[in-house]
Amino acid sequence: MGIGEHFVILECQCGHSSTSWLADWPEHTRTHWGVRDEAMARLRCSVCGRVGRPAEVRFGWSAGPKPGREHVRGG
């Protein structure tokens, strides 16, 4: 089994969706399994400009490492 990585999918009320690797978020904005509430409250949609918690937040685990990190073991 490959080494996976956490990702987050954010969907704004306007319908815009964004997916990112949790490891790419600044450390002070995330927990081991998710995003801190304070960080969620400050998010801004890149399409409509709305600020605040997205309409939908989903977390997942990839089947393998994110592209470019295949050689790194343990994240």
C-alpha cells in the first residue's frame, strides 16, 4: 500500500470548489486531522470573495503520496 496524504475539499456557497493538500496549509492553521475553526472563519472564496466557513468541507486521504513526493517516506 502506498503512503497517502490528507487533503481537504472546500465548497463555497457560490458553488466554487477548491481542493488542496493539508500539508500545504501553514502549520498554525491546521490540526493533525483537519483545519482549525479560527482558520475556517478567515477563509475567502477566490471567486465570489465571501469570507467565512465554506458551505461544505470534506477531508480525505489519498491512495498515494501527492505528486512530486513519491520518494519521501512518511510525508
